Amino acid sequence: MNKLNWMIAKEWLLQKLFHKPIRVRDSWATTPAKFQDMVEFLNWFDVTDSVINTVQKAEVDWRFRFASFPYYKGMKKQTALEIGFGGGRLLAQASKDFERVYGVDIHGSFDMSRRFLESQGCANYTLLNRDQISSIPDGGVNFVYSFIVFQHFDSMDEVDYYIDHIERLLDKDGLAHIYFGKCKGEGIEVTPENRFKLRDCSLFISPPVMREYLERKFVVSAFEDSVPKNPHTGEGESVQALAVLKKKNG
């Protein structure tokens, strides 16, 4: 059993025996610091067995989940922002296309993320803690993106927080490309802490509800409530849905 699986089993046992709840935000903020091995660290954010595997998966995800969209080739590429950069795998991909990339996250292991990024030759990046996102100037970003992150929020309040910042940060021609966890029923489902399992998804939003919510502030230029689990082959169905957003006054 690897370290991650052991940790998950331990937390599940404590929860089962002592009814110990797991706080969703705390789990994502503090757990990465327990991994000093690079592969174990990257594996926490996205399942992998090697740095090479992480890079290969990132290349596929970036190409098919972001760069293959029709708007991407012609958009300005001065600045990009990733919400929830984790280990840095997609940030490394974005850095190849954009002059400057920002990454924001809540975990406290930025040194490990920097080690990974620099191992990939990435130097044009800035890592920010969640509350430091306010340091990015209004209208200073061409492209905001997020993948397998919104589904791990602990409430819609966190969605509100980032959506407000996206509206503030995008320039007049900028776009936001956001994946979110979808629920099969209607409305919004939040996993209570006494049922949350370490590393699981915790926020599920009905695609029609999410679209209506986003349309209050943005022009929704693309929306897909069914995206493939394997973006290369098109096989399977992801638990995520996709919205591409543009400012109304753009």
C-alpha cells in the first residue's frame, strides 16, 4: 500500500470508529505537505506513478481540454491564470503558450510545486495563495482556466469567490475555461463533512443550474454538460461539465 492509500484508509477508519469528520478545505490545504517525494506529491493531485506520466497526461489534457478549442489559437497570450494549480502540471503546459502564468491554490507546499515547474524548464510563473489573488490587477488576464478543481470546493461560497475574481480579472477580450463537478439530479449537492472521504469530490452542480448562475455575470460562449473522461479517445464520460465564459462588457 502506497503512502496516499494508507492515509486514505487511516482517515476512513478514524471516521468510521470515532465519527471524526474530515474538513474538505483543510484536507486540500494541509495534506500535500505530508509528501516530500515528488511522485507522491503529484499523485495527491492527479493519479500518477511517475513524473513522466504526469507530464504526458498534462500534455494530453492541455491539448484536448483547452488548446484544441476554436478560440484558443487566435486569443491574446500575454497572461493566464490557473485556479487550483496543484502540483503545477497544467501550469507548466500553459507557460509554453503564455508570456506569464499565474497559479492560485490553498495548499502550503508551493516549494514542491516550484521544484516540479523548474524541472520542466518553467520560469515565467507566479504562485499565489488563495487570498493573494487580489494582487493581480483588474483586467490583467487574457485566459483563466481550471480543471478538476471546482468539484473539490466545500461550498458555493467558494465558487462565488472565484467567479467574482474571474469577472474582475479578465480583460475585455479574455475568456475563462472552467470545468465543474456535475450532479445527476437537480440543484446543488454538497458532501457533508461526516460523509466526505479524503480526496473525493465534494461539490456537484446541475449543469442547467450552473449555466443560469454563470449567465448572470458572463456571456456563456460554450457549454458542455457531457465531456469525455478520456479526451484523446473520447471514451467514457467525465464527472465534470464545461463552461467557457466571456465578460458581458467585452
